[in-house]
Amino acid sequence: MPAMFDLRRTLAALVAVAMSAALIVFSFIISDTAATQMTAARLRCRARPPNLRFSL
């Protein structure tokens, strides 16, 4: 019968949980960076005066 607290399985589970948490944090950082860049680009577009040379 396998031991209830097998050290290798416990360490493997802890490593899996740590890697999952790191992946979640990484995805939040990437998502936040992309959202910030899109917001900054939108604000830059609004700040530019319209190009009146080609307006009808």
C-alpha cells in the first residue's frame, strides 16, 4: 500500500502548483501590459489633430 505522504509525489504536486501560479501571474502581467499599451495608443490617437489635407 503506498504511503499517505510520499515525499516525491508531494514535491511533484507542490512544483505543479507553483508552476501553475507562476503561469497565471505571467499571463496577468502580459494582459495588463497589452491593455496599457492599447489604452496609451488610443490616447495618442485622440491627442493628434485631424489631418485636414484629405478631408472632404
